[in-house]
Amino acid sequence: MVKKPRSKLGAKSTSSRVGTSVAFQGVLGAYSEEAARLFFARKGLTVVPRDDFAAVFSAVSDGDVDFGVLPVENSLTGSIHQNYDLILGYPVQIVGEVKLPVAHSLLAVPGAKLGSIKEVYSHPQALAQCAHFLRVKLRQAAVIPYFDTAGSARFVAASGRLDIAAIASEAAGERYQLTTLKAGIQDHQANFTRFLVIQRQGRVSPKFKPSVQGQKTSVVFSLKNAQGALYRSLSAFAVRDIDLLKIESRPIPGRPWHYMFYLDFVQPKDPEIARRALGHLAEMTDVLKVLGTYTPG
């Protein structure tokens, strides 16, 4: 069970709202904050921590913030399914993507020793990405899931205990004045998390107007109940030589053994080709929604 924070994070940002405001899940120092700053790379950025992913979607759809940044896939542990599910329930669209290299560190209060650690806290994704290190180097420690990597660093710092540690970023360690017991503890050094940048539908700024060729388009659809339906849905792209990047299936609540399919493809040089492919796909679907067209990260 994921350990909950002791108190609400709230919707307050780190400064008065000026310039561009971006919501993310977690506390200050989270990888999602780092991804937001990497993507926007501008002065006047207001970051807005939120308790959970649903709160980020709500903040964007309600107009409380300009954008949201959400993780959807890790190169080691795969997709973050909750965000695939949530994106269908809110009037938002994808306007950008960023791939963040993720380097995990084992953090503790100054004076702590590696051999004395009895408990390790972090987000379940981070724990999974460091499974080998935890199993081999910290076999004496209990592994305790927490709601956020940076949140676990903040918790360890507030505890003052010398026998617990957090797995989070070096930036989180610096923010909460923790010492690094071991850096780069992820199972593989090539560890990346892909984040989507979302904005409320109908409010896309000129900065994110796609140039079409080479852009990535994300769609979601459910198929009519017919033999060979999935094969024929993919052929709508294959016969037009459209490059498919990824397909992901998610169960439809209340409809056992029926699925929504999330698909990413590369926009061809002629936008009419993509329009025809989507028109062809629509003939075979019960639901079809274009989630956004954007520059690949």
C-alpha cells in the first residue's frame, strides 16, 4: 500500500501566477517538475504541485493552470496506465512531449550510513527501477512505497532519523538538505521517463501549432465487435505507409474483455494522407478521439 503524505500539498504554486503556469503531481523536487522546467525552459514559469494525477488533469481542464506535465511511460518499467485512463475523462489535448533521463539516488539525513538503513521510501515506479540495488545492496531494509519520490525525500528529511532513506533525484536531495549515500542506483543507466504536456482543449497557443510532417499524433479508439477488427484497423495506416510508433490497450470499465487502444503515429508529408487513414479507421470504431499532434520529445 502506498504511504500517504501527512498533510495535503494544496494547489498553491511557488510564486504568484505570472507567465506560464504548469501543474505536476508530487512536491517540489519531483521528476515531473524537472520535466516541466526542461520542456518550457523559460523565465516566469510557475510550477504548481498537486496531490495526484487526477488533480493535475482537473487543474488544466478547469483553467486553474495553463499546462500540465504527466509521466506516461518509463523505459524500464513501461506505461503509467493511470494517466492513459485519465486522459479520456477530461477536455484536454496533448501539445508536447519530453523525455527525461532519470538518475535515482539513495538519500538520507547527514550522518546516516548505508549499512544502518532499515527502511527505504519512494514512489513504486522508482522502487521498481532500482529493484536490483535494493535486493542486493540493501537486503536488510524494508521497502515502503510512498506517493512521490521527492515527497519521500521530504519525509526522510522531516523525520531526522538516521535509519531510513529515500530514493529520489539529486535535486530533491539538495532541496531537502539530504546527503547522497549512493548515486545512480537505477538498474540500467539508460533510464528515461516520457512525459506528456497537456493543455485545455481549444486553448492551444501558437507555440504548439504543429508543422505536420514528422509530428507525432496520438489517438484513442475502441473497435466494433467484428472478426479481424484490430488487424483491419492497423491496415488503415499500413496501406498508406504511415509509421506507427506505439499501440497500447486498456480495458474498458464495465465492459469485460473490451479495450480502448491508444496509438501513436508519425504524420506523413501530406496531411491529407493522415486524414484519410483516420477516416478509414473511423469506419471500424465505436469511439475515435484524436488526443493531439505535437513535436516528439
